[in-house]
Amino acid sequence: MKQFILFATILLTYLECEAQSNNRIYQKSYRTGVKPFTKPYNPGSNSIIIKNDTIVFPRNGKSTFLVYKVFYNSSASSQFRKGILVMGSGNNESNPTVGKLDEPAENALCNKAVQNGYVAAILQYTKGPGIVNWNASAQQLADDYDVCISTLSTKFNIPKSKSVVGGVSYAGFLLLTVNAYFNTLNYCKGLLAPCSATNTDAASQFKIPIYNICCKGEYEVGGGNVTGSTLYNAIHANVKSKSECVIDNNCQSHCGNLWTNELYTKMNYWLQ
């Protein structure tokens, strides 16, 4: 009998301690303010996404596959949908390939743009004939840009008119030609053309403003092409006030700088 009473006493003491212990744990959890989740936690609900995507569209009776690298914020808030930037890479004008997606200048600019609320893309434009048929190359490039902008406009609910195009070297040369002699991208707010050039006749027929920047040394001139004040003075009066042609005296080579801040500042100015 005494053994039973002793056992019962020990059991009751243990249960009381457990209850007190559980109570302490509950109170500690309660004081933290932690509440059960009512829906799954999504840490990426407002984050920057960079990925490759593909557009399929008809051209000359055939399906064309166009790859682009897109930079966007996962939030659909209007503060992250301020406008569209589409960039293109340099190339070998005598024997061009498709546009490149991993060049440093284009990626640096697109990263800065998406960090500041824009949707940006680097276009793997279709291989063209290059200088063998410059006008055909320009028209094909313009069509590629237009398809990419249209896709981004629909996907992210941004008007096409809130877009800026740009190209480094080869793509910039072509876009300057497009700006003068084709109407495909006239809805854009402006054209970024680092280390690129064109002739004064083309400049006199520009439809949208440009921002042209090159290193000193005139590596882009020749064959009638001009840069700097000569190019600027020839720009059509309707777009001249919003254009700028700069010679960077801190570099002396073709595409000798990334010019990320300069290009972004002009893009942002056009899209405000």
C-alpha cells in the first residue's frame, strides 16, 4: 500500500511539472507574436527575375524563333512596370551571327533598369546579311525588335509607346538606319546607340531622339558616318532637343566603356 501511494505521488508530481513546462513553452511562443500561416509563404513575391524566353512568329511564310533574355520584377505593381527597354549586341558586320545575350554592356544596363522599376530585355536578333544588304538587315532587325516589344507589352501590360530601344555597335548602327528610313519603331521614346554612327542624311531624317556616345579617336566614323557634334548638328529639328551625341575623352577604343549610368539616365529621361 505504501509503495502504491509513493508511486502515485511521484506520477502526480511528474504530470504537474509537465503541465507547468508546457505552459511555459506556450507562453514563450505566444509572446513572440508568431501566428500560424493562413497561406503558403512566398519569399520571392517581390524579387527580380532574369531568364531566357522564346517568341515564335511568322516571317516570309516560315516560323521564326526569337530568343530574348528578360529582366523583370515578380511584382506586377505599377512601380515595377514603368516602361520597356530592349537592347541588342554588337556583331561582325561582314559575317553576322544571331545577337549575343551575355555581353557586359547590355547586361549592366538591363540590370540597372530592372533595379529601378523597368522591364528590360536583351534580344538575340536574327542573323542577317550584314553589309551585303544593309537595308534588309536593318528592316529585319527592326521587325525583331518590334515583335519583342509587342510581346513584352502584352505580357507585362505596358503600352508599346513606353519603350526605348538600343544597340551596341553593330545593332546601334542598324537602329540608326531604321530610325531614318523605316517607320517600324517610331512609337519608341528614344534610341540608345553607344559606339555607333551614321551619316548626316540619316540624321536629318530621324523620327525619334537618339543618345549616341563614343570614345575619342573616331573609331566609328568612315564611309560617310559621323559622331559627336557633326552628328548632333545634322539631327532633324523635331527630335534634336531630346537627343544627345557625346564623345567620351576618358577612353580611346571602339566600345571602350560600358556607359551604364549615362545610358540609363537618358532612357529614364525619355520614359518619365
